[in-house]
Amino acid sequence: MNWIDIITGILLLGLTYALYRSTQKVEILNEWVNMVASQNEFLNKKHDQLSEYYSAENHALEATIKELNSRNAHLVDELNTFYKDNSSLKEQIYHLKDKHPEELKKAREEALTKSRSVMRGQATEHLAPYIIKDTNPKDYRFMGNPVDYVIFEGLSDVLDGQADTIKSITFLDIKTGKSSLTKSQRRIRDAVNSSFVTFKVLNLDELVEKQAEGTVQDEHSVQDENGSNPPD
């Protein structure tokens, strides 16, 4: 073996080793390239996700801003209306202040007139038995509500022993001015005119005793003047 073959072998070994190292470097570089490509794909996906997220957030923000602008415009309109109403109220207040003394004077006069009218009506009611002719004030019994008086004509004579019967019983209500009967008073008048009037006696002691025994209803304890139960 000559030196040329030895040198050629050495060169071949060197070239083989260099080629081997280059192959390893290429594999490493390929791995790096693949890793970078994978990272790049991952980042692209993240970028797309972030783009979609921020796009949705941007739309939501735009919608919120639009709604706030609308509310702001509505509030501005309400504020303008409030200012107008406030100005109108101020004018009304100034007007009322000017009219207040006159209205107060008028209210006092009306209250005084009504008070006098009420006092006059009350006085008339209580003096009526002494004003009405051909009646005995002793026969009047004041009720006040729903009618003013019940008149038992001849009752005072019965109590004094001068008579034995009552001539009549009258429901009387005193009116003054243009006043008229109330609804309840008209119904009382109609009931009396239709003879829907009765006289009953209730023995409360017997009623309580019988109710305690559980053997009686309320209507069974109501008796007429002679002690018998009233007809149905």
C-alpha cells in the first residue's frame, strides 16, 4: 500500500465523517424547522381565535356605545323637558303666590259661611220641636242619624197619666235651604209609607241562655209585645 492510497483512504474517511455530521445537522435542522412550523401553526390558530374574540368584543362594544348614545340622547330630551316643566312650574308658583291672598280670603269666607250654615242647621234641628205648632216638644225623641227625630204623639200624656194611647208615631228629619233627603232617608220614608214597620221585644237573657244550650236560633228569641213569637 502506497502513500496515495493511505491519503485517499484518510480523505474518504474524512469526507464520510463530514457527510455524516452534515446529515446529522440536516436532521437537527429539519427537526427545528418542523418544530418552528408547528409553533407557527399554533400561533396562527391562536391569532385566528384572538381575532374572532376581539372582533366579537368590538361588535359588543360598538353595540354598547350605540345604546349609551341612544340613552344619552333620551336623557338629554328628558332633561330639556324637565327644564321646560320646571319653568312652567315656576310660572305657576309665581301666579299662585299672587293669587294666594285672594284665594285664602275666599276660602276663609266660604268656611265661615259653611260654619254658620252648619250652626244654623244644628240650632234649627234642636229648636224645631219648639217652633212647630200644634205639637208637644216632650213627644220628640232626637236621633240625629239617620233621621233627626222620632215623634211619639201623645206619649207625654200617657206618661203623665192624662191619656192611655199614642195617637201616632212619625219619623221627622229637619231640612233647611235647598237640602234634600239622602238616599238612606228616602229608603226609610219608603219603608214607612209601605207599612214595613214592626215592633219587637228581645229578651237578651233568655237568648244568651238558649244559645249556650245550642237549642235556639236568633229569630226564635224575638217576641212581640204579648210574648208570642212574631209571624214569618
